[in-house]
Amino acid sequence: MFDAVLKALAMILSLVITGILIPYIKSKTTAQERETLLKLIDSAVSAAEQMPVYSGSGKGDKKKQYVMDWLRERGIDVEYSELTALVESAVYALKN
């Protein structure tokens, strides 16, 4: 049951990202900026997943905060809600 709910939420998140978020980001950035942003997000998510301090269950919020802080330190100027959706998408892609 829980697995089905997670899959449904992942589908909804994918639809929102594909239908709303990506077109919005495309309208505000160049192709090179988008590619760089997505690579940085993937790198930050991968790093957080591998850090021993964040190992174990129940640390998703701390990992997410690490990624958000890491990106902000590098001058990533994307609104929090958009960045959150991209980070969640990268986490989902990494785990699946």
C-alpha cells in the first residue's frame, strides 16, 4: 500500500516538473545554464547520499537542506520551490 502511494506521488511530481516547472525554468534560463544547474543538482544530491553523517533512515530533510545550502553557496539563483522540486526529482532518479 505504502509503495503504491509513493509511486503515485512520484508520478504526480514528475507531471508537475515536466508540465510546469521545466517550461518555467526554460523561459528564464539559457540551455547552458539549465544543463549546468541540473548537473550541479545531481552532484549535490549524490554527495549528500554518500556522506556518512547523513546515512540511515529519517535523514532526508537534512540531506535536502545540505543540497539546498550547497547550491546557494555556489550562487544558484532559483526560487526555493522550484529548486526543491528539482532536488526531489534528482533524488528520485538516483534511487530508481
